[in-house]
Amino acid sequence: MPSNFTNVVHRTQRLRRDVLEILLEQSIKGVELDSSSRHPPPRCHPGTCTALRQTIITRLYISQRDWTVMWLYGTTDVGKSAVAQTVAEECREKDVLGAALFFSKHIRSNDAHRIIPTVAYQLANRYSDYRALVEREIGEDPRLFGGDIRTQFKKLIAVPLSSLKARGSLTFREPKLVILDGLDECEPHTEAQELIEMICQHARLVENSPLLWVICSRPTSQITSAFSKFQPTAICRAQELVFDPKEDLLPFLDRGFREIRLQHWEVFGSDSNQKWPTPSELRIIAHNCSGQFVFGSALLKYVADAHNPNPIHRLASFLEVMRNCDLSQCRTNPLFFLDLLYKHILDNLPNDYLPTIRRILGVCIYHPYAALSPRALANFLHLDQPTFETSISKLFSVLAPPDSLYSSKERLHFYHTSFGNFLRDPSRSAHHHISERTVYEDLAIHSLQWSNWSVKRACARSRDELVDEICCIVEDPLAALTWKLEDEVHSYECMEAVEHFASQVCWEACFRVAEGDGTPVYQELLRIKHCPRDHLVRFLKRYCATDRPQGNADRLTVKQTLNALWLASFTLIVFYALLRVRIYQEP
């Protein structure tokens, strides 16, 4: 008997693990509430959005609800994700959070077809009785995930929840909250639209649904169309996210400036009650926030920057900019004053550091979740410590200063994604715009340089006589690092992180710039002694096929180089393959 009981326990644990593994495999990675790829997540400032947050949470505890699906909509950077994050964390503490998914344009796998499996995985991971029912559905139809999303919704959401409700499950005695933030970022948009319709239809058919849904997005045409079919009804509530300047923004700004006065006591003296800014200036700032916290928050960060110790002068300079600006643009651009602040910050950067600053910002914008510490990023870009530290210190009003530049766990990130969005959009940032092509060309060049170094270092580690004839001996394995530590172990760890990142982005970056003037990348390719033939030839073929206004001179040179590479490729590939085999076979 004990043996049979043990077998049953092991089998039960294995089945539980299997269904979770299956769901996890079909889920979208990096969209979880506490995902490291979103660290640090946006949150509501203390004392803000309390009424809206209370409206959502109290609906989980009353039997007669006036809505089952809330659509929280608003413009870009208005604060939807902050509300969603804060509500999700509060519900998790109360054990009423079913699932929370946070999508963004930076996550490459925003596949609308995987939303339902992702929700199901989070529900199954939290609630064992739901997990058992989902396990049965998957067992009866293993091809479920290849079907359409209506079938997925029925078998992974509707049927299990209906069964639990019929049983009187204590788990869902109180409904659970499901949050889908940034649904407008999911593709294809038609499936996201279809998902909204299914959620609303299910809410209409099921009285006192076990799930409450909060969907946050911009009011795009597809999403607006989907919700319009269910409004106005008791099923769905549309809620625009706006902030009242008097009730929300003025207290937030007043508290923020009070903290600045305390931090800069040497400027303001001992009078912590000093009226700065003046009440009229505070009202102007609150009014120009246009109902958005992001401008007020960014302005406070700019004024409080510890590397610029005169907050009075900084605020006065920007108030002067606001007084002299063209206010006619406010009508068409709700982020006008935020853009004005970002331009003001960038306009005041020292010209000597601008090229370096733009290169650092480029990586932060287009690879925000790159696994590079500040020191590793500096080494990847071949920047020494003084240059890198001085450059990022100019950005601490928009870039969160790391706790330690030496820690391998630290990452550079913006205080708010709006700054990256601003630099991406040339219509907003004008001459401060950082183009994707410029960044990827820089990434390609530095990745190729690091790839070349990696091959040389690998050759130097081999004792093969053939290597000694062909390759130079690398006397200092850390010579490529522009910023070293006295601790050799950490220096090697840093270099390995840089080499790994270079290997990840190298060929993607090369292919992105191959269409157009890829001359700088092409010139860097010619310096590589050993190169995977298929990658190099693919790049050069695209480069040769691109029309150029300069004539055929460049193209002829490239084609001649291509022919020479074809002749030499067999020797290089065989040599490189033998070298790798020899290296990895060494004890």
C-alpha cells in the first residue's frame, strides 16, 4: 500500500508539472507582473489614482457588479501601465489576482494567439482545482494550442470556470482579477480585437462571472470598434484615464518640490516652509501637465538632479522656456510640454559629449533589456571609465543612476519609457531623434570588432601548431577591455558578457543595415579573419543588390571581394571548425 500511495503522489506531481510546462511553453515570456525584463515597473505615485483603483478592487467583493469588463484607455504615456501595475500588486496581496499580462513594443513576442495560454498558465499556477480541469482539457485535445483563439478561450477559460462555478468552488467564491495591459501592442490586431469580443460575450452570458477583466490600451480603431459593440451595457465600462490638476497633480507636485527643498537645504536654508515655487508657478505647471503625471514627474526629476546643484535656476530656466514657446502646438500634441522639457534637457548637454551620449542612449532605446551592466556596456562601445561615467552623469534627470557602476547586476534604464519614445519619434524630437539604423550600424561595427577579438582569443587559447602559423599570439587576454577592474575574475566575467551580447546582436544588426549604405559595416567585415560564410555572403549579396547613387565603383569592389571570399571560404571554414573542436575538447 505505501508503495502504491507513493506512486500516486509521484504521478500526481508529474501531471501537475507536465500541464504547467505545457502551458509555460505556449506562454509569452517577459509579460509577468514581476518579470525582470520590466524592472523597475511603473507604479502610481502615493496618494494618486486612489478613486480609480478603489473602483476596480471593490468590484471584486460585491455580488451585484455594474461591470465585468473595464476598458481603461488613454493616450501614450498617460499612466495606464502604472495603474495596472499598482492594482495588480494590491490584488496579489489580497489573493484576488488571477493573472496580469503587461505587453510593450519592446517585447518581440507580443503574439495575440498566445494570450489565452499565458492567462491559463498564471491561473493554473495559482489555483490547483482550475489546473486539474485544464489538464483534462489539454489531455482530451493535445492539438488545442494550434487551434483558433475561440477554441482556446472555450476550453482553457470558459469550460473550466463554468465547471468550478457549478461545483461551488471556494477558490472562485470571490472573482479574480485578470489584467491585460498594452493589448494594442499585440499582433495580429484582428485576434486582439476578437479576444475582446469573446471576453465581453462570455461576461454577458455568465452571470456573476468568476473573472473580472481590466484591459488597458490606447484607443486604437480596432480596439475601440471591439468595445463599441458592448457599450453602453452593464457588462463593459469604458474609463478614460485622466487626472484632475487640482485633486491629483497639485498635491503631487507640492510634495515633490517640498522634498527638493529638503534635499537642497544648502540652497534654501533652514526654512523648509519657503514657498518655492510660488503658488502661481505651481498652478501653471499643474495646468501644463495636461492631465498627465509623466510631465510633472519628469520635471521634478530634472529640477532635483543632484549633479546640478541649483534647483532654483533649473526650474526658472524651464519656466522661461514655457513662457516663450508656441502654445498653438498644444492643441495637436498632448505631450507638448513633456517634449519641450526633453528638448530643453538635451539642448543643454555639452557638445563634446553629445556623440557618446547618443550612442549610449541608442542602446538603451533599441535594446532596453540587454543583459549588459553599465561597465559591460561601456566596454562593448569601447568607452573608457571616465568618458562613460561623465557621459551618463549628464543624463541623470532622465536616466536612473545605477546603485553601483561596478555591479554586474545593474542595468541602465530610463525613469519613464516616454523619453525613449520621444527619441524614437522624429516628429517629436526633431534634430535630437536617434534613428534605428544609426544605432544598429553602431551595434554591427562594435559587435564585429568583438567577434573578431573573440576568434583571436580562442585561437590564442589553442596549442595547435597550425594556429601559431596563422594567428598572432594574444599576450593580454583582457586587452580589448577599455574599462578593467583590478579583480581579474570580474574583468573576465565582464568580457564574457560583452562577447555574448555581441554574438547575439551581431548578424541581426548587420542585416538591418545591409539595405542601404552599409559601407562602414562592410569595411569592418573585411577585417574579420574568420567569419561564418553563410552570414557574410548573405550580407554582401544584399549589399551588392542595393542601388547606390555613387555609381558602380563601390559595388565592383564588393563583388571582387565576394569572389575572393568564395575562394578562401573553404579553407577558413575548415580551419575554424577544427579550431573549435580542438578548443572544446581540451580539458
